[in-house]
Amino acid sequence: MALPITSLPLPKATTKHLAAQNITFLSDVVQTLPWLDSYSQKDVVSQLEELNLPQSHEKLLLDVLTTNINDPSFLSSKDVKESVLKSSLITFSSHLDALLCGGIFPGEIIEFVGEPGSGTTQLCSQLAVDCTIPKIFGGRNCKTLIVDCNGDTCEARLNQMADATLSHLKLIASSSEERDVVSRLTVKEMLSSISTMRCTDYSQLLALINNISEECNYGAVIVDALATHFRHEFDDMRQRTNILAELSNKLHRLCIRHNVTLVIVNQVRMDGEGNVQPCLGESWSHTAHRRVFLRKVAGDVYSATVMKGEKSGETANFRISSRGIRDCPS
């Protein structure tokens, strides 16, 4: 579970300092999450020492965590866990959602890596549509911005997925309130919550992130595919590294300041030994809290493997149908 640091009872100065250190989730501080029985004060102390925080911030964080480790009403409570799960962004594949520990969370940066045809853009489109699901159905009901670096976003495909999603909501509506909400919801209204902006070079991308960092009314921002403008536009690799570091910091500030879900698509390259690796180098690999590798298996079946984050090394299969992301037939 990726529990945001902002959910802890900490002063804003402390959470801001943690954010500046790219510490966004509790799992960035401790490897064992607080609703697991194996969480101990010794674990907290040893890992806090490795963060090199100012003593005042370290003491505050330590006090909050250790004071409440064994308190069932604190972060280990079922209510808090369910609250975080309810705010997650699902994919419409139960197997993929399980691999993602319940979905993708506010304040999180997740990176999907894959070659062309691996399903990254299809997954992005599904996530954008899923953001429009009303809260009464467990959805986020938020606006989404798709930053299209490749020109691959297809309005017709978004329309197709939105229509399938609306049909599903009508099918599962059971209470009179749910039926009333879904009877008034239209595909046009759903798509009006999704904005697409084309970025043709890295300077446009940086300017856009700057703008939305100042005033953001989006619940999710999807960048597909960020590596496009950094693979061939630079002769000076030191300049590229510096710009990527600047971009990484801006993305983290965006997530922290506005509690945005940030989805990044990265491309792949071949290393010197012929192995497929994510683009943009080692430094960039620290930007996302979680990194997931996508590939096509056969036909309409695809696989997702966690490269970084909880469940690292685990894989789940999913299907891309005319209706969108779905489970594979059992």
C-alpha cells in the first residue's frame, strides 16, 4: 500500500522537507507498512537515520510513527486502509489492480515502461476514463490531463472506452441513488473531464509542468511518452541530465502540492549486452515511486511486471479488448 506521508499528523514544514527529499509515501521511509504486524520501532529508527534528515524533522517523524505503532486506531486501522484504497485509480483488470496493490494513488508517480505496441497508451486512455467514474461507484470523479508527446492519443478510443465504462456502471447500479447518478451521466460529460495537450518538444513539456504546478485543477496527469523529447534532441548529455533532474523535481512538487496522481510512460532501449532497459538512465529511475514494465504476450493478452516498488518482480496478465483494459479469461 502506498500511503502518502501527507496523511500523517505532521507539521507542513516537515512534510515539505520530506517532499524535497523525494519522500512521498510511508514506504519511502520504512519497508514494512504500518498495518503489518512486523512493524517495529527498531525498523523505524534505523531507516530514519539513513535519510539524513535535520534532527528536528527526524524527531517529529519518529515520534509520530513510534508513538502510534501499536495503536489500532492509527494507520493500521481498517478505516484508514480502506480510505486510501477508495481514493485509488483502478485499471478495470482485477489482476493488474492486485499487482498494483489496489491501484494508483493520489500523490504518487508511477511509470509504465514498454516498447511500441506494449499497451502503454491503451492503459493511459483507460486510466483517464476511469478518473471520470462518479464517487458513488468508488471512482475519483476528477479531471485528467493527458500530455501527448507522441501524438498517439485517440479521441475515438477514449469515446469507445467511456461508452463501455458507462454501460458497466449502468449494469452494476443497485441503489436508487446509483441509478439516478448513472441515468444522468453521459459519455460526452465523461469526456469533457479529459483534456489533451500536445507537446512537441521538451521546452513545451517543462513550461506545461510549470504552469499546472502553480494552479492545478486536475486529479491526474498522464505524460505519454515523456522519453520522446529526451532521446534524440540532445547532443550534450550533461545538459540532458540536468534538465531531467529539474523535471523530476518539478513533477514531485506537482504531486505534493496538489496531491495529483502522475502517470508517466517511458520507452525502452537495448543496452550493450542486448537487454531491454528503460530509457533516460539511472538518475531518472529514481523519479517514480513505482515502475512497471509492460509487454505484449500474444493476441490481445499483455503482461505487467513490477520493476520497482511493492511486489517487485511479480507479474500479472491482462487483456486489451474493444471495451478497454480487462481481465484475461480464466
